[in-house]
Amino acid sequence: MRVDKFLKVSRIIKRRTIANEACDAGRVMINGKVVKAGAEVKIGDIIEIQFGNNTTKIEVLDLKESTKKEDAVNMYKSL
């Protein structure tokens, strides 16, 4: 699954276009590497996202094409 789609489906970032812009700006890293929006995410990957001065670090636990709001938190674990 693409990283921008994962961020949107898991509801870490509200809209896919915003997730896409964050990737293009170099604010998203997978396993320590800066990635573009089309980079593939796999279960077990560590994603770091910079929101201003804050950095959010999560581990991918599940990949789903779509999910309910209540189930979205089960797709990742905050580190």
C-alpha cells in the first residue's frame, strides 16, 4: 500500500492530498529514509512524520484498503 493512502485510511492524516504534500515536503520517513508519496508500506515498518516541531513515530500493524473510524487505531501502534 502507498504511504499516503495508509496515512489517510489509518486516519493519522485527515486527507490524502495533505499526506501527499507532507511526503513531497520530505516530512515522512519509513525506517529512517525520507520517502515520496508512492513508497510502499509493509507490516512492521516504522513511519516517522514531522508535524511542525513534533515528530510522530508509529509502527504499521495492519494494512486495509478501507476501515471504520473505530478500527483505524488498530492499524498502527504509537512508539
